[in-house]
Amino acid sequence: MVLLLTLSTVFGAPPSGYYLVWNDEFDGSSLDTTKWDYWLLGNRRDAVNVTGAVAVGGGNLTITTYTSNNVHYTGFIATDGIFRSRYGYWETSVKWGDTNGMWSAFWMQSPTMGSYLWDPVLSGSEIDMGEHRYVDGNTNNIANQIQPNVHWNGYGGSAASSGGNNYGSGLASGFHTYGFLWTATDYTISIDGSSVRNWNYPNNAVPVSKSTEWIILSSEVDDNSTTWAGKIPPTGYGNQAASTTKLTADYVRYYAPTNTIFWNGNAGDLILTNSGNYVSNMPPLATSDVTFSTLSGSSLSPTVGGSLVLDGLVFLWMNNGAVLNGTNTLTLGAGGIDMVAANHSVTINCPLNLNAGQTWSMGLNNLGNTLVVNGPVSGSATLSKGSWGTLILNNTNNFSGTLNVDQGSTGGESPPRLSDGIVRITRSENVANVPTIAIRNNNGAWSTLQLTNLLGNLTIPANITVAGRNTNVVAIQNMSGSNTLSGNVTIISGGGLYIYFNQTAAAR
């Protein structure tokens, strides 16, 4: 058995501490459309993407590039809309079969790549783990290598990229494994288990995506907008039956760190404490970041179901908004709540206890930028609000730690973090026990403490510190009613503007 595997496929291995979350072994007789889309059907560069160019059989996926009646055809498949990951390890085993004028690739794409030029980390990137060409633009044979690339800030005048070198040897024949390890600070490309390329932020000045990204296998034809892969052969690629221009994949697999557990709700009871509700039956532990994604399906209203201690909650691209229910307390550690890549709002109705300093971050995706906390919050650790969206507190809270309205940005990061969004207080009891509220974003950064009285006028007893800034974004905004800041307000260093409230607010 070992000899057979060695002859047919070179297998890589996930890093230590990672487990299998998603995979396709291509063991069926047609593309599994519960895992893949036929992507970008229709005209694409100098070919037409068609479903018929994609075939599954004999344990492999094959994308054939061919020519019929002087028209070139090929195909793309992607997990867009089905599964998008953030961080983890992706691996495929591929045999290339490229020819002049076309190339094949194993790559990823963000749904918001280039949408937020001021924040490429949240916008995400195009990550080319391996682009394979038979020749380069100078017709040098490079069939034994691949080229990794990272692109960000879209494809227009602000476009940026890093890559340009070819790596590997002996890749023109047989199957080889191509791995991609993605962490919060690094991209690492490997071939047959050996690392060949690393990007580390900030050392390489390449922003590491915090967006969700989908995986793509593709072949495409082009010698008009680019001759990057040489010229298309005068007679094309042969008809579909005769063409030898094929991308052949044996599998695609995604592994996550063992502390990142994916909720799928498969046990049917929607109880957070039940390990049967997680991919691979991973138990929720104090070190776990419970992650909601498209793998959660429509099971996005779980109940805590018993006292539970976690490192944090992560909300990625989901099929709908998530609601956490129950009367049992959910205790969160340093992982906090991460909604940076969420595309839907999140509501938490269960009690929360904070047992470590943490950040709650909401991203930019429309409706994915609001966290509503209806449950009571307790604990004495520091809570910081991060990223662009809005945190709304709605309950009587025993929380007695410092509340940072932002992450303390100076506006000088590279890439800059310009906004930490809004913290909205809706009743005096939200922050009755909070000793200090800090609004530290200064210079070019933005953050706002909003006051809106749902149950009568607010009185905020906390001492408040406010940094100066160079923007006209107010630090304290009175949304409705006559609300009182009864603690001290201290102005700290920063930009030249110390506008700290608007509308009508009493302050002392």
C-alpha cells in the first residue's frame, strides 16, 4: 500500500496542532456542488469557462483546456459561497499539464479585495499559492516551477503585489503537494512538505488578510492582455478528447488549528457544550475559539446549555445572523469576540463573564458590523472595542473593568488602523460599575462613544479620558435625551482637536 501511494501521489502533511475541517478527495463521478461552484462561467480572457471542461473520475479532478471551432475553452472551480476560511493550512496534490499561452493555479480570493483601500488587512487579498506556466513571457521553459504571488488593494491604480519569483524543481511531471499555511502574521508556501516562500508582516510589508477567502483551482488562456505565459499555439490546444493540456488534482484539504473549532450544529440540539455540534467532534475547551461560518449552515441560534469557558468567539462569513441564547454564563478569555470577517450581525442574549483582558472587534461588511449584547456582562478585566463596526450594550451589567472605546490607535500604523468604530450605551446600568472609559484613538484615527437613552436619561459615572485628534469625528456623541457625564473628563495628548461631544450633553 505504501508503494502504491508513493508511485501515484506525493503527500504532504499538515503542521503539528492542526486537524482536518474541510476536504474533497474527488472520489465521485462528478463535481461535488455541495463543496464547489463552477466559477466565472462565460468569457474569461481569451477563453470561455464552461462546466464541460471540468470532470471528476478515477479519484481525480481534471480541468481540460481545449479548442473547438477556433474557440478556446477551460474551467474554474471555487468554494465561493460554500466555504470560506480564515487562517489555517490548505493543501492540494496537483499534476500540471500546461502549454504556451495559458496557465493553471491554486489560489484564494477575498470577497472584499480592494474594497477598502485604507485598510487592506480587512479588505483581504488575492493569494496565489501556486501559478504554473509552461513558459514565461520570454519563452523560457519554467514548467518545473511555480510562482507564488500576493495581490492587495484591488486591480486598479492602487494595486500592490509581492512575488515574482519561481520556486521548486521537477514539477513538470507527476503529482506534487502544494501547501499554504496562513496565520495572523504569516503566509508560508510549501512544495512537497518543504517551505519555499514566506511573507511575514511587518517584515515584508505585505498585509496579512483578516478577511475570509475562498479556494480556487483554475486554468486560463490569455495572450492579448498579457504574454506572461507566452503565445497561444496557432492551432490551439486540440479538441477536448485529444487535448493534453490538463490540470489534474487528487485532493484539496483544509486544516485548522486545534484551538479553532467549527460549529456545525450537526448534533441537532444546538447546545454549545455538546462536542457533537462541532466539526470532527472537537470538544469546546477553555482554550477553544468557537467559530461560526458557512459550515454552520442555518444552525446559528445555539444555546449555551451549561456554564462554559472559552478563549473566544469567532464569526466568519455566515449564511445568516447569529444569536447566542441561554441563561447559563458564557465565560470568555483573551480571544474575546472577533467579527472582523463577519457578513451578518451577531446578537448575544446569554450572560457573559470576562475573565481576561480582551478585544471585541466588528468589521466592515454590511450588517456584519454590529454586535448587540442583550445579556448581562460581568468580570473585572479590561474590555476594548476594536475595528470599524458598532458594539451596543443593552443590559444591567456588573462589569467593573476599564472600557476602552478603541484599541489605542495613533493613526500611525502601517497599514493604518483608522477607525475603531462605535460603542453605544443605551442605559446607565450598562456601565454603572465601570471606573474608567478611555477614548484613546488620536491624530487621524476615529472612535466614538454614543449615548442614547432607551429607559430615561443616562448618567455615566465613570471617569472618561479623551485623546485629541485631527479629524472632526466626535469622541462622545449624544444621540438622544439629556445625558450626564458625572465623572471627570480628562483630555490627553494627541491631535489638535479636542471635540469630545456633540448635540446636547451635560458634562463636568
